[in-house]
Amino acid sequence: MRVVLCYPLEPRHYEQIVAACPSGTEVVDAGQERIAAELPTADIFCGHAKVSVPWPEVVRGGRLKWIQSSAAGLDHCLVPEVIASDIVVTSASGLFADQVAEQTLALLLGLLRGLPTFFRAAQKKEFIRRPTLDLHGSTVGIVGLGGNGTRIANVLRPFQTRIIATDMFPDEIDITCGLVDAIWPADQLDRLLAESDMVILCVPLNAQSRHMIAEREFARMKPGSILVNVARGEVVKEPALIAALQSGHLAGAGLDVTEVEPLPVTSPLWDVPNVIITPHVGAQSRRRANDTTNLICENLRRYFSGQKLVNVVDKTLGYPTPSARRGE
């Protein structure tokens, strides 16, 4: 049995993974430098390859049985060949929900309280009051109530907001817990956009979500509303976003992700005054390696003892269902 790793880890994490595997298991810390060469001979792959890897060759080899992603987004490994194969895929869905919620709150409050305007004023040593917006008493729409969306709703609840959401599995979400005020099927996106003062995107990137927010959807958003994207950049059609911002239809946008990363220096987004851009740091955490390793070890123990894995992905959807996130 050969387990190949590809995520930032320390020697103590490596030893923790070795201890979670049966005696005699070969555990290889490939890193980004060697992952393309090591992956074809892996039985289990744990991590996130950020370099080009030969997925068609890996699948044809027939050796790889399980991918444990160290990320919630799976566009790095859910290529057509993997989707069509018998390879089991599990994700890190919800593992970094606390950090993504903090990032969302930072972007949202920064926009509402006019921080981009005040930062520029401070650079010119201007001490001038300017209008701001309110989070309290507003309606927040969350698109995708998975691990990240659920935590964001939980964090926003004390702000006395009305929280509405759309999700692919609304029937599996218990509205009586008070997390959201309304949960609608994914095809009710137009309704959410029309009723929300702020829209937060938390969906995975797949064929259905790519460019799901484009000219038509921006036109349905309230004038003066705000968009926050902590999902994937390609969920939003960027030229349409720029047009909505430049026209004043949107009051602002908080973007932790962009269509092309790094965002090109020529992008008009850099020059739009009511935009906050962060370089895809929503899941950053000092605990990230610890938390990732704990999840990997939990699933390794389950795998080798024949138990059901946590966060098994529906490969046609590109993410785990609510019950799969719970390991049910």
C-alpha cells in the first residue's frame, strides 16, 4: 500500500499519518516538486496538486483507489477521467469554515463601513466623514449552504440580520434550528438576488456554477447591493461584475477569488474604488496543517477499518451532500 502526500506538512504531521496507517504502508511526502512523478504509483493520494499532473495516465493505471483532497474545492482533481472512474474522492469541505467566515466578515464589514474610501483618505491625510452602510437589519443572501455557507450564517446571526439561502439540498437543512430565516432550492436564485442587500457566494465550481452570476443575475440584484465571493472566481462572469460596479448598480464587491489568479495587473478591478481584493486567503490558518492532517488521519483510520469515510464527494456534483459531510 502506497500513500502519497502533497500538502504543506511538518515531520510531526508525517509521523501522525504513518501512525494512522497499517504497518508496512509506504507513505511518501511528494510535495509539489515530485507529485507528478509519484502520483501514478499511489494507492491513496492525500493533498492538492497545484502543478500539472497526468490524471489520464493515473486513471488508466488502475492503481489509485482514493483521493483525499486537502481543499474544499475539487477543480484540481475532478477531471473527466477521475469522474468517470471508480476512484473515491473525499474533500476538506467545512474544514476551514471558521477562517472563510472570518474572511467573509472582514470583506463585508470593510465594504459596509467604507474602509476602501477611508484608507485612501488616510493616505492623503484627509479626516472627512463619508456615508456608510449597515449590516444590522439587512437581508443577507447566501448562495450555497454547505460547510462554509452554514458557518457564515452562524457568524452573521448575532448581527440581527435576515438570512436567506439557496442550496441544492434544502430539504436536508433544518430551518427550525434558527440558522436561516428561509432556505430555497438552487433554482430560486433569482428570488434570493432580488431580496438581498448583500449576496455571499459559497458554491463549489462545477459546470452548473461556472458564470452563474452574470449580466442577467446582476440586473436582478438590488441597486446598491453588495457581492462577496469566497467561492471560486469563475462562479462570477468578471466583465459583468466590472460593469455592474462601474455603473453604480452595485455598491461594492469583496473578492477573495478572481477568474484568473493571480489577478492580472491590467484588470480594471484594481482601479474600481468600491472593491476589496484579497489573494485567495480565505482558508488560511495557523492551524491549517494540523486540521488537515487530523482529517486525513481520521479518514485513513476509517478506510483501513472498512468504515464510511467523511466528506465522500458526489463526483457528478463536485462536492459532498450534507449527509456525506457527516460521514453518514
